[in-house]
Amino acid sequence: MISECAKCPVYVCRVGDREHGPEACPMQYDFPAAEGLYVDPDIRRVARVAALVEAAGYRRWRRAEEVIEFARRLGFYRLGVVSCSDMAGVAELYIDVLKKNGFETIRAGNSQGECEPVAHAALCNDRGTDLNILLGMCVGHDSMFIRHSKAWVTCLVAKDRFLVHNPVGALYGANGYFSQALREHQTEQAGHADADMAAGQLAAAAKEVCSQGHGRWTRVEETMEFARKLGVIKLGLIFCAGFRYEAAILTDILEANGFEVVSVGCKAGAVPKEWIGISDSEKVRPGRPEMICNPLAQAELLNRSHTGLNILMGQCVGHDSLSMKHSEAPVVCLIAKDRVLAHNTVAALYESRGYLRSALYQEHRTKERKGSHGGS
Ligand code: SF4
């Protein structure tokens, strides 16, 4: 399967055109039909609600608010909050926000000691969480948690110790201050890792990256090192169309480091939003054609390409959940999108008791407690 959306010069899928993409456009080949991918009513509902939240809060809600709205609209009231040990303080800030908004929270993560993503997933599974929120996990530990979580997972904070948890900064500086750093992670060994790699393999690679790169490598560098330690050459890149500039930069960096990249943008498939039950007034820009984000097709194309590790970049809340569930290869959340805070999602939590107090604590307050799995 050929797919190089990150290098696409036209992006015609955004306007519903399936015919005029470039040669490496996945729509020119055997593209997975939405009718087959979104047949499950729960999957369809998550996809629809993610699109509704995207439009309702477009450039108005921070990601921390979008997560609350996504959970509320789906009737998800028991939320797992998962972090690695050094992000415990930030996790507590968000737990406070969630509780005051009427949610029940399950805290999975130590405040000290080793990161234990598999144990965290087991705890969330035992407690029957509806949605698990990644709030600062090391590269690879997120992959392990996602793989073992039964509930949906969304990423709120992609931890980057070097860039104070705003990993996209590495890409914006890729041709400047970070130029040398990002190009010196040359892939030396070219092993083959299958998508079925064992938890022990992931854990060992994540632990090495964590200790070697601690506070020294950006998350982009950590992701490359993680792939290298797993022996992965072929990387999948799932990105939001709003991140196409960043996707092109990242692809350039990955290829310069010896990786092969299969990339799929979110509008691939060119499926109109009406197809999933979104009315014109519920679009981001009513009166114009809008295509659904297609996270299942993105993951499916990477599955067919047998990528060894999939990188998520800038997906909406909930669209990331769908890609994570459908990915056969381990998944790393590289960048969590925040249209208000220039993708610095953690800033909302640092200000949760200050400037953003009323936005986070009042605007999204859940008036009535509904049963799990209820809601609209
Ligand atoms: S599917 Fe990918 S390659 Fe095809 S038009 Fe869209 S962005 Fe371009």
C-alpha cells in the first residue's frame, strides 16, 4: 500500500475529491470503505461525537475542555487518569478539574518509582473505566498502556521533558536550533520488528529511552530512538490535516534518520460529514462541504502496510481513540493537538487554578450524573 499524505501537494480529499490526488495518494488504490470500518454502533457514535466536539469547541476550547465534553456527550463518567511518575502533580490538577465537573476518576500512576503502564491498564480495566486519559506518559509506556487498555484512550498531554510538554516545538525549530539534534539520531541497525512484538520488548526499549534521553531528548528524538531500539524501520504516521505542515517536517526528519514513512492524513477517503449523521449546522464551517476525519481508515492503511510503530500527531480528541483501537502496531502519541494553546495542552492545567479556573470548572460542569455508557 502506498500512502504519502505528508508530502501531498494538493489535499483534494478535504473538499471531497477522490480522483485528483498525487500518485502516492491512498485513494488511488484499494481504499477501505467507511461502510465497513464504522459498522459498529459504538464506533460510529464515538466518531460522530468526536466530530461534534471538534466543531463545537473549534478554536474556543482547550484540549482539557474538549476531553471533558467528549466524555460528557458520550455518557462516560468513570475516567482513568494515567501518567508516568514524574507527571503525578499535573495529573492531580486535572483530577481535581474532572471531579468538580462531576466525573468519577480512577488514578493510575505512581507518584514515585518505576512507570508501570501494564499495571495501570489492569487497574483501569478492573475498575471499569469508560475512558482513559493519557496525561504525560513516556514514549513507549503510552504504547504499552494503549495496547492493554480495554476502554477508549485519548491523549491529553504528550510528555516532553525537554520542551516542558509541548513536543511540537521541536518541529517548529527543526530547521533552526534543533536541526543538528534531530538529524543525529541516525538509525544504525535495521532489524525487523513485527506488529505483534511482546510487552517485554516494548518495556525494555521504553526504559532505555527514558533513562538515556531523560531531559535531554525531545519527544521527537525519543520516538526515533524507541523505534530504533525496537528494530523498526517502517513507521506509520497518522496526522490531522491541520498538521500537514508539521507532518511534512516530521517526515523529512524521520527519513533523514533512515526510516521509511507511510503517512495518512485525516481526510483521506473524502467521506462527507453527512454520512456519519452530522448536519450542516453541526459542522465547523456550516454551508461548506466538510469531510469526516477518518481515523479508522488511517489505522487500517497502516495495518495493511505492516508498519512497525505508528505515530499519532495532532488528532482530535476521540479520533485518536479510534486510531489507537484499530492500530495493529504499537502506537506512540507524539503531539496532542490544542487549537487554542498552540498545542501546549499542559498549560491549561498549570492555569487550572488561575486564569482558566472558570472555563475549566464551570463551563463544562456536568449537571446530571448519568449512568455509564448512556448519554447522547
Ligand atoms: S488522501 Fe492523502 S495524498 Fe490523497 S489527496 Fe488526501 S492528503 Fe493528498
